[in-house]
Amino acid sequence: MLYSGGGTASTPGTTAPPAPNFKFDTSNPAKLALETVNARYQLQGKPKPELESMKVTLFIYPASGAGSTKSRHKVDLFEDRQIEKVAREASEKLFISFELLLMDLNSLADQLEAHRDQQLTELADAKSKLSAPTLVPPGLRKECMALLRSSDLMAKLNEQIGACGVVGEEMNRLLLFCVASSYKMPDTLHAIVQGSSGSGKSHLLNVILKLMPEEGAMDVTRITDRSLYNYGKYDLCNKLFVLQDLDGLSEEALLSFRELISYGKLASSTTTQDLQGRNSGGVKEVYGPVASMAATTQTEVYEDNENRCFTLAVNEGEAQTKAITDYMNACAAGTVIKSQQLATQELLQNCVRLLRPYEVVNPYATQLSLPGEVKNPRRLHSLYQSLVKQITLLHQFQRKRDAHGRLVATTSDLHWANEILFETIILRIDELDGSLRQFFEQLKNYCFDQGVKQEFSRREVRHKFRIENTRLHRYMHKLHDLEYIKQVGGHVNKGWTYKITYWDDIQALRSRIRQFLADQLKNLK
């Protein structure tokens, strides 16, 4: 973009020339340039964003362009003494009048200041527009309200999420939708998705992310140690924070993330300056609350992080793999209509936009409990009650309100909470994590052939299950430490053989927990 100024050029040697003609070129942000009848002034790199200074790297060329002579300077254009020094040095080198150069440099400072102010205004406008709530179009509003008022809302939501590209994972995807949509509510939810590399955990997160309004979501791949503390005071308030990979984050970054989701704010004691420039202590605060979703390949998550979140394990079974490859083939064949998926995404985004935060009361709360086998029941029970509230909030256009305007949960909300949270409860009881449990069940089926409990070697298991050696080593080491298997023979050069020593019955455990939840729901008064 070119900005032009008018005036009449003076003759060389005059001491009080009028304002010269100029062109300010901003077409290349990294090489802003001012051209006058006297010289050409080119900046190398972008000016620093600090408003109290205008530090630049400046090249000055003669207006005629003759020869390769140029004058190079590093200067703060807000400092008159530095401008005068640059004008004097350039005048001696380029044989241009000092007064003309000084006038041009002052014009350059004015143009750069105006350009920077314009950029800051545009950035503020764009940020305000991005954070502002998007209004639901009237045509879509009717369709959204029909969905939100349907008697089988949760089943329809599950169906719509599947239509957007999530194959299987029925309860996991519904739980993640509840977690993601809670970002607007007072009691936000959090989830960690566990799975081996390539198991589809990131795809699951990203599809759910696309179903949320863009103005409410923040998608990051990494958190540095202090980055969360450097946001504005309310930049993270009621946002969905999606962390693509927990692996590799430092303890300091995990601590800040954990404190944000636990306490709803970050407060850091730091050094600040008062209006007189004197250093003093102060507190830098960043307010939430935030809802969060994160993915990890780690089989063991730091306990303080795991206890604050719903833990999900992706399905890595052969049937699920077959369903995913069939879906990929359908996409390649063109039988999956992308425009329909985008329309469904827009519908669900607008449904979330229509939701409002309300206080929720659960009249059955005093009659609810979790199975005694659950590890750390205090945390999980709090998560369970929060999930019931979020399911009630999703049904806010159907639920009654009490005398204080609070939404009242129903037994239907409790039923869906039991269904959605069932796998998480199992994971909190089972001492094997999700992917290890799936491997161990496969291993038991392989070893128990025709009523005979067979021994096995690592190589035959690796070939049978088509699993990489590193992951197999991790699984075997964990099972051996927990005394599920033991080494019974073999040789260091020919390989060791193993035998399962603990044949637990996970299906009996699942049946018992499901019956416990069903009986509790049945006996509510």
C-alpha cells in the first residue's frame, strides 16, 4: 500500500524547505520504505511493537539511485538526538542536505507511528470480532431448537457426532461432547484420552473440537513453562482448551495446566513497576474457568492430573480397526458426503451457542454413590456429579426449574451419566490401563486354547498381534511387575517363555459394576 504526501520540493542548499513529496510503501511488511525527492529510506525487518520506542534498522539511499552507496543505521526514531546524529552521518556520506534528511526522518517516524497504530487497531478489532459470540441464523435456530427439545436428545447427539467422522467410540465421543460443551458453564469438565500412537485419539479430539463454536475454543500442541501465566486476565475465561499431546510437557507446564483446571485461575507473584518506574511485588492473575481435553500415549498419567479429569481409553481392537478402514474406504469412494458433515458440524456448533449457564440441582444426589472398588472415589464422585449437571444443562430446554430458577436433574440424566461414565469407572477400578487391558485380554484368549493354558514367547505374541517390539516390551514389563505373568523357561540366547499366572475375570467385574449402577438407579426415591 502506498501513502502519498504533497508539497513542493526545495532547491538544494536551502535551510527551511517546505514539506517534500513522499510515498510510504507498506506492501512488504518486513521492508517498509519511505521515498522522498531527497532519498529513499528502507527498514530492514518489522519495527518493534513497544509503544514507548520506535527502534528500527534503517538503510538510506540517494534519491537518484546512482551507485551502490547507502548509509546504514540502528536508531530509535522517537529520540531527537539519535535522529539528528543519523541525519548528520548520512549527510556527510551521501552528500544530501542535513536539514532535508532531518525533515524526512521526522516524516518517517510519523508515518511509522501511524502505521503501527493502524495495525494495533486492526488487531484489536479482529480479536474482538473473534471473541464475540456469533448469533445463530434464524433458519438454523429452529432446527437447533428441534434437536435440543427432542426426547431422545443424547441418542441423536451421538448419531450426529458419528456422522461427523467418529467411527465407533459411542460413549467416549458422547462423554467428550459433554466435556467440550461445558466450557460455557460454571462447572467445567476435563478429559484425558489415552491410546497408543496411531490409535485415533487425536482424530477423536479434533472431530469434537470442530463441533464447538470457534469463538470458544483454543487448540494448542504445546505449552511452555510460563505461557499460561502470560495470557490476559480474562483471555481464558470460559474457553475450551484442547491440548493435542501431553507427552513431553515439562513439570512446570503441567503444574500450571493442573492449577488452571483445578482452581479456575492462575496467580503468580512477580515483579512489577509502578508509575514512577520503581520495582515492587505484585500478583499476575489469569482467570478461568476452562474446559479441557488432552491426548497422551502414556499408559500412566501423573496422578494429580488424572484425578481431575475423566480418563478415556480408545478402542484398539480388531473390529474397531476394521470399522475405521471401512470408513476410510467409503471416504475415498465418495460415499461420505463432506458437505453433509459440514452442515452437521454447523448445526451442533449452533446448538452449543444456544446453551446458557444455569445452576443445576440434583434431588437424588444424596442417594448416589460409586462402587467401593473405585480408586480415589472422592475425585471421581465429584466428576460424576458434574457430569450429571452437564447432561441436565444439555437438556435445559426440557427440564423444569425450581422456585430459585435452578434446573432440576431427572433420573434420565442419571441414566445417561451411568452409561457414559461406565468405562471411566472401570478404568478407575482396573489396575491395568485401557490399552494394556485390551492387550491382556487378547493374550488370555490366545493362551487359553481348547481348555489348555499355554506358555508363550515374546516373538510369537509379537507376530500374532502384529505389535511393535517397543510397545510389547512395555506391556510385558508392566504385566510382570504386577504379577500377571511370570517367566518360566527359555534361554538368554534363544528367548524366554512366559506363562499367565493371574487369570482375572474383567467381564465379571464389568457385569457387577453395571448391576450396581442399575440397582442404584432403580432404588431412587
